[in-house]
Amino acid sequence: MKQSKILALILILFCSSKPARAADTYKVDPVHSSVGFSVRHLVISNVKGKFDEFSGTIVVENNAIKEASGTIQTKSINTGVVKRDEDLRSPNFFDVAKYPTITFQSKRVEKRGDQTILVGDYTMHGVTKEMALPVKVTGPVKDPWGNTRLGLEARTRLSRKEYGMTYNQVLEAGGVVVADEVELEINAEAVKAAAK
């Protein structure tokens, strides 16, 4: 009698517990996404640019981001000025022949108040450092063609000198031509991969 009660209780607990939802993988849609940056020039203005070629993956489990990764092709840098872009691709800056990609691979997710922080390895110009990337995830939503999509927004600042990009010129009045601090901005729309 006692055993049958225990068995019934276990059965009730098992049946009433919600099964964990499987993780969903989303691939970044480059047509509806952007990876941009902004850096101070001559101390008086901000020059903005972007990368035209990139890819990324976002993994979501139980309606929360679990991990993310991304790869940027450095040769695709675009500031709208051909000569400046050629200089940025040269050994003075990104040295794209030697360092063709910038990558981010998350290691863990942290919650800081209302913020979600992706902590991972960011590699640029041959240097890897841990980066804490605050992210905002929106969605998921169904698009008109039946695909499931979500959005990810992230913004952070980094020191280019910490990644070995030290080229600069000092101005006569003080200051430098290109600031050390660079602001990165990611706006990604990602599509849920089809179940295998």
C-alpha cells in the first residue's frame, strides 16, 4: 500500500513537471543586419563605418539566450571613402591579409539587473581578450513567409591599442588623428534554423 502511494506520487510529479524546451539555433540574416563602428577623428568629429560581410549564430533555450558567436570579414570594412578603406585594410590598421577575420564566441551568459551580458572571447588583429557584451534580444516573431525570427542588439566600446592597433599621428595642437576608443554597434536579425 505504501509503495503504491509513493509510486503514484512519483507518477503525478513526473506528469505535472514541464519538460525543458530544446534549444533553438538562429542564423544571422545579413540582409537585415548590420555591424557598425564609430571612432573619434581629429578630436572634433566621429567617423562611422561598417563591415559588409559577416555571419553569426544565436542559440536560445527556454526563451533565453544561451550562447552566440559571430565572424566578421575584415576586408569588407566600408567607411564610404575608398582611400581611407584601403588604409584601414593595410598593416597600419586591420592588416587584412594577415588577420582576415574578427570573431566572438560566448562562454557564458550573465544577468546584471535587467541586462543580459554575453561574456566571451573577442579576437581581433591576432589578439584574444574576454569581452562582456550587453545584449538585448527581441522576439521571436513569425515573418509573413512562416519563418521564426528574433532580433539582437548590442553596443560596446573597446580600445584598439589593446588589440595591437597602435598606428596614429599626433596633432600640432595636441590630441591624435584617430582616437583609441572605438564604439561597436550590432543590430542583428536572425532566422530559426529548420529542425533536423
